[in-house]
Amino acid sequence: MQKKGHVDQRTGREHVLVCLSSSPSNKHVVRVAARMAAAFAGDFTALYVQTPASDRMPAADHRRLEEHAHLAQDLGADVTTVFGTDVDDISDQIVEFARLSGVTKVVVGQSGRRHLWREPTLTERLAQLAPNLEIHILPTTGSDVKAGAGGSRLTRQLIPAVKDLLLTAGILGVVTLIGFAFLALGLTESNIITVYIFGVLVTSLVTRGYACSVIGSFLSVTLFNYLFTEPRMTFHANDPGYPVTFAIMLAASILTGTLAAKLKDHAKLSARAAFRTKVLFDTNQLLQKARDDNDIINITASQLMKLLNRDIIVYPETNGSLSKAYQFTLAPGAENEVFLTDEEQAVAQWAYVHKRRAGATTRTMSHARCLYLAIRINQKVYGVVGIDIHGKPLEPFEKSVLLSILGECALAIENSRNAREKEQAAVLAKNEQLRANLLRAISHDLRTPLTSISGNASNLLYNNDRLDPETRQQIFTDLYDDAQWLIGIVENLLSVTRLEEGRMNFTLSPQLVQEVMEEALRHVNRKGAEHTITMECQDELLLAQMDVRLILQVLVNLVDNAIKYTPAGSHIQVKGFRQGDMAAICVADDGPGIPDELKPKVFEMFFTGNQKIADSRRSLGLGLALCKSIVEAHGGAITLVDNVPHGAVFTFTLPLGEVDLHE
């Protein structure tokens, strides 16, 4: 039997839906639906409608349902679970899901069972609710059970548990006592009827199913007739209107009880769905904040424990193989060696290699205590998760949320590793760029002084006799300047290398700032004679904790920069002073200054800006970067601000020093 449908207008593809059940023949239904989806090259979905009766499903039926869900997933289906309030609601949920998901074909099994009473079957209700949906009904054997029924509907609803019967009897006893109290107070019989109806409502709320509600309704009418109507202690009623009252009371009690029971079941399913959805949402939020793979594993395991209320074991993937297992138990610190046996580890290894589930509740190594699933995206596996089954299989909806969480975990690990790889690639690229800049700078900028030295030396070697003393002296001076410049560059390169590699040895001692400034000015570039250089120290006894050799290099670099980047005749001031609990030294000039857009970059290695240099030598851009590294290694800081009205001021700070007096 089938009804013609249409291709999903949203995707232009066929969408085949198969209904899962615990029926033995449902396996055949799933296979037929899978072949149909493959033939049409369409989407394939396996749907299970979970009802309150699913919780009371026999173990054998539950195992079959699990097998059918696994089979559907192995055949490429997207297994989905929705909630229904009772068996009659299954068809409504199927039709609603089909409408929202764009399903074009539904494949279900048809039971051959016949009942004494006639009620619409699942397939008949589907045809009534969705006349335009193409429904394929496969005949099944008479021994099959209804999809999701979990046993006889009559048995489920009308055979209560002993505990529920005791609760019902207790509630009726309390209600009867209240009725006698009302009677003693002279209240009318209508108030007593209301109390009994309220008792039926309470019964439906505290018991499972509809059986106790119905039993309570009949007993309420019986007790009211026997105890509170004239003549009392008999089942006769003098008032001819009592039969109508009893009928209305019975109908109201049954309706109230069944509605309350249905609402309770619906609320239970809604709360369960809301909790699992919240766990999934929280997992997504927490994984976005995870810092590394360990954080991701811990968050995933914690969320799985919250969802399943079971012990979890995780084998992360490291360098292409599974690493040491991590246990996450419900009782903190209570590790269980049964999860770490060779047999359990072998199952986890199989799941990792084959990228499929294995262990408990599966056909692969089903003797294992745990169910093992791969944490993977496509064919890339990032680990294996083991879930303690211990004789209690997972519910279908739990499994769908579990797979979603594992997918989120795999995606988070992949993103984390991609981010680390990009960061490492960026560091390597930066190092390569620095190395290229250094080689470029050395090849271009060292050529000029080396060529000058070579040319002047050749001139002295071959023309020394023909050179007058003044020219000879100028050549010697140029040779000295070029050699000193090269020595300064080499010193900076060596210092930068030592600082970067952490091989710079610091010898800290308290030194007079004024003496250090005076010594630095004796080593500045010879071009300093063309500038006016002054020195001032506000406190002649100002001490700073420093490595003298390195701080001299900082001061010489700063003063040399001021000489190079300011025209002849400029004023350069070196000043020392106390700044809070630090000693400060500044080098100020009244040259053209440094543009605001270049200020954040002047302390970067190999940055030379667009400044013109009077001696035609372009700097390697190491001096200020080296100054910053040395000062920060001393526990200080270096800053650059504008001089007023023009120029630049470099200021660096050092910790104050104290002299120990030994008598």
C-alpha cells in the first residue's frame, strides 16, 4: 500500500523515513528503507517515538530496539528520537516530524494482530493525518509487537504496581476521614464529592499510569455511596437523583485522573528533554572556552557523566596512537581497575583502529564492561570514550545526545590543534622573516663600511708615498669610524642573540647613575662633536641596581641614535633623576622627532623607519630593540614621548640600589 508523494521542495532530494520499534521484523523494515534511500540517492532518517511506556519496556524488547537503531546507523541513517505522551500520539509525532523535516517517503511495518475491539492502527492513523505523504507498509508476522509499545497497552495501563495500590488505598482512607469530618461539621454532600475528586487527582499524580486513577475513581464513588448517602452503610440511595450524581462523579474522577496522569508523563518527558538539551548546550559553551586538549577531555567527560550518570573512561589520541587512559568516576577518587584490564584496552584499541563502536551492547567484543565510541570527525579520530554499561543499556535519545557531544568534542580538539599549528606556523614565519631581514640588512648595510675600509686600506697600501699627511690622517680617521661602527653592530647582534637564547649573564650591583652617564658619554660617536651634549643628574648620590656593561650599551645606543637622527648643531641632554621607587635616565633631543604612527614600532627588531641618516649608513634596527630587552631584563621599562616644542625623549627606569656598609 502506498500513497504518492513529492520530492522535498527545499532540497530537491528524496527523504526516506523509517520508524524504529522493538518488533523482531523491524530489522527487515530498516533494510528495505535503506535500500530505498540508496536507490533514490536521498536522505535517510530513522525515527523512534519515545513514550512513558518506553521506560517499562522489557529487556528483550530494549535490546532489539538498540540493535535496530545500530543497524539503521550502520546503513547511513540519521537516528533521531522524539517524545510522545502515549501510544496514540506516536502517529502524530511521526507526521509532525515528517512535515518539519521534509520527509517524502515513510516506511513502516504492519502487524497482523487482530483485537476483539476495533481501533485505528498506526498505519491507518498515518494515512488519515497525512493523506499526501507516501507511506510504504511492509507486512510483518503476527508475533510482532507494536512500535514503541513495550508490551500490551491494556497490561501497561490497567495492571498497577503493589506500591501504587497501597498509595491509592492510603489516599482514599485520608479522603474518607476528611469526608467524615465534613459530615460532622454539617457541610453538604457536594463538598465531600469535591474532596473525593481531589483525592483521585492526587492519586494520579503520585502513581504511575492510569490504572490507579481509574480504580480510585470507582472506589471513590463506591465509598461515597456506601458511607455518605442515605441510607448509610448500604449501596442503596433514597434520592432518585443519586444515580446521575454517581455517574457524573465517576466521569469527572476518571477524566481528572487520566488528564493529570497524562500531564505528569508529558512533564516528565519534557523535563528529561530539557535537561539533555541543556547539557548539550552547556557542552558547546564550555568547549568554546577550553584552552587545550586536556580541558576539552575534562569538559566532555564531566558533561557525559552529568548526562548519563555513569563512569567514563577516555583514551586521548597522541601522535597517532592512544595514550594513557583517564578515569572519571561518579565517586571522586574511586578509580576502578576493571576499566583498565587488557581486555578493555583491547576493545578501546579496536574502536580506535576501525573508527566504530565496540564493547557492551554491540556485536563486537560484547563481553566488555564498557561501550567504546571513537571521538572523530569524518575519518580523523582524536580518541576513544568508554561508557560503563554494567547491564543497563543506553536509551536511544541518550545515545543521540552522546554522539552529538562526542562530535562537539572532536570538533573542539580539531580547532584547538589547528589553532596551535597556525600559531606555530606564524612563529616560524616570523622567525624566517626576521632571519631574512637580518641577512638583507647585513648584505646591504654592511657592504658600505666594508667597501670603505677596503678602499681606504688599498689606497694606503699602494699610494701611501704620494699622500700628504692631512689626507693620510683623514683616511685613518675614516677607517677608525667604519671599524667602530662595525664593532657596535656586532656587539648589538651578539647581545640580541644572547638575550633571545637566555644566555646573557647579568652581574647586578648598585652604581652611581652620574658616573655611568659620564662614562657613556666618553664612548659616544665621534660625530657627537657636531652637537651640543649636556648632562645633568639631580641627585649626585642616586644609586641604581644594574649591570654596568649593559646599561652603558643602552646609553651609548640612545645617544648615538640622537646624534644620527638630528641635524648638526642640535642639543642633546642626558638627565638622571629619581622617579618614585625607581631611578630614571632620559635622553632628549630637539631634532625633527618621530611621527606618532612610527612610535609603537621603534622598539621592534629590524625596524628602521624612514629617517635619513647623515653618515649615509642605514641602521640595522637592533639598537632600540636591544635597549628595550636589556632594560626589561633589569626590571625596568623604556618609553618614548615627544619633546616640546620638537624632538624626542627616550626614558628608561632601573630599580633603586642600596650600598651595604660593612664596619
